[in-house]
Amino acid sequence: MLKSTTVDEIQSAVAVKQNLKPRIALLREKAGLTQLELSRLVGVTESTIQNWESGRTGTDHIERVIRFCKALNCQVEDLIEYVNESPQELVAPPNS
């Protein structure tokens, strides 16, 4: 059986799409970052950041993560284990 979508769910999804675009730029600026700096931190190209901020490229993957978190009642950090792959951590410690 197909799940019917309510008007509230549709309006909520539209609100997320409308609010996400300007919020990326707002939050980036609030953090004092340029688009280039943010792109390097996120691991995408500067043009990807520009496209997200302008709305030229969809942010469906971000919205999916948000829906995962809401459905599972968790934070992004709970969903994804962050592994820092800095060169210092890749070197095995000396045997004692």
C-alpha cells in the first residue's frame, strides 16, 4: 500500500527546500568562512558550494540526512562515524 502524503508534509518539505539555500550562505558567513574555505572543509568544490547557496544544485542528500535524523530521533553525529585520516594518525605508534 502506498503511503499518502499530507499537505503538511508537502508544505514542510517545500519549507526545507526554501530555507536551506539561504541558510548555507548565512551560516558560512556567520562562521567567517569563504566559499573556498567551506568547500575544503566539506570536501567538495567551491563551485558546489556556490551552486548550493544559489539553489542551482539541489541539496536532496542533505535533506535525506535530516529526514534520517528525524525518523531515528538522533543527531547527524549519531548516524555517521567521523574518522580523522590525518597523516599523524595513520602512522603506527612505536612499540614500547
